[in-house]
Amino acid sequence: MPFHAIKASRIAAIVNHEIGGIHHARKRYSRAITRSTKAIKHDPGYAYAYSNRGLCYQHLGQHNEAIEDFSVAARLDSNLAIAFYNRGISHKLNGALNPAIDDFDRAISLNRNDVLAYSERGVTHYLRGDHARALKDHTASITACPTIPYYRVLRGYVHFNMAEFQHAADDLAHAISIKHDPGALLYYSLSIAHLESLDAAAQKIKLENFVVRKWPFAMLEFYFDRRTLIETLAEAKSPTEQAETQFFLGQWHLLHNNAAEATTAFLSTVENSPVCFIEHASAKAALKRMGYPHIDPP
């Protein structure tokens, strides 16, 4: 191919890639995929075009297609950390936790300062039931970015699963003081309730002062007798929210010494939620602490 043709093809690939990036930023993922595909046709060795198209597939929930594109990008450029990181995300969302860990390992080896990779690897360790490694990764994220509450929330969840309720309460209280998060507040309330009682949790928390009231705020109102169970269940709109309801209902039963009902609720969470779901892992941890057989990490 003549030099001028190669140059023109490369320019066309870059232009389509950049336009695709604009579509992606505006969440027009189908248009972005079209542009990335054109970029790849002009330059089949364009690793970033594959990586960006994979990210669009990921946003659309098409994780098999995303993994395929990230794999090509990683093959074309073995130092492209973002391709390994994003492939790890898609593997995790597909429930393939061990391949996800491998990808996050690779992303971190290429960029030791990749806080997101540490965080996602920590979440994946959590989902696998490996709490020690999850704590280590979340602590690394907190050390690198101490003002971001999300990382303390994640570490708080791990402490909660380990029944280290005071450590969980400390992390979650710190996170809530920075940003109102109903999920973090609910786990904080549960931590205090396990340490003391639901009444003690209610005294420490002023629900009327809490600004963000999206799901699972309704569960907090149920815990503190401000909403009936039927009203609370009606607030859980999506399948994942409904699975969450069962987990938090199981915790409520535990606090009221109803072990059989708690077991039923936790089993419902495990059966009706994906492996990549936080409460799926939390329900397994609760069942394991209760001595329930045949609950193993994925």
C-alpha cells in the first residue's frame, strides 16, 4: 500500500476514534460502537479503538462482546493497562471472578498507582469470600485517596462480613460524614445494632436529617418502625433491590433472634442475585457464620 494511502487510513481511524469518544462521553453507545468499528476497519491494529468499543459494549451489558474486544486490545498492546482493567470488570459482572482477579493483577502490575484496579480487585476478593485480601486492597485505596468515601464504604462492608462490627461502624460513619449514602447508612445501622441494639442505632441516626432517600432508605424506615414490611417491599422495584430486601430482612430476623427466618431470607438472596452482587456475598457470609452447610465461595 502506498505511503499516502497508509497515512490517509491512519488519519481516518483517528478521526473515527475521536468522534466515537465524543459519542461515548454523551452515552450514545451504539453510535460510539459504529465509529470505533469504522476506526478498526481503517486500522486493524488500533488497540485503543478495540478498547473503547469494548467499553461501550460493557455499558450496554454485552459483556461477552466487551471481553472479546478488550482481549484483542490487550493482544495488540500488552502494556495497555486499561484494557486489562476493563476486561476484569466485565469478567466480574459475568460472574467469572478468578479471571477478573487475574486481569486486575495485570492492570496493577502495569500501573501500581491504579487505585480503581485495587478497589475492584478488593470487591472481587470480597465476592469470592477472601476477606483478608479484600481488606488489603481497600486499605490501599483508602491510603491513596483518603477523602473518597466510597473506599471506606467498601472496607466497611468487608469488616461487616467478618463480624468486625466496630471496625465496620467506624469506616461507615467516616464515609457518611463525607457523603450521604443510604446503603452505607443501613450497614452502619446494622453494625451498631449488632454491637448494641436497633434502639441504640435509632438513637445514633436522625433519619429526618438524611438528605438522600433513594433505595435502600425504605429498609431503614422499616427497621425503625416508620414503614410496614409491605410498604417496604413495594419500594424494591428491580430484581436486585428485591434480593437486597431479602438480605436486609434476614439481618432484621437475626437481630430479633429468628434464626430460621433469617436463613430462609439469606438463601433467597443467594438464589435470586448474581454472583457479582454485594449482598450475594454478604448473604453467604451470614449463612457461613450461622453454620449453614454447602455455602462456599464461587
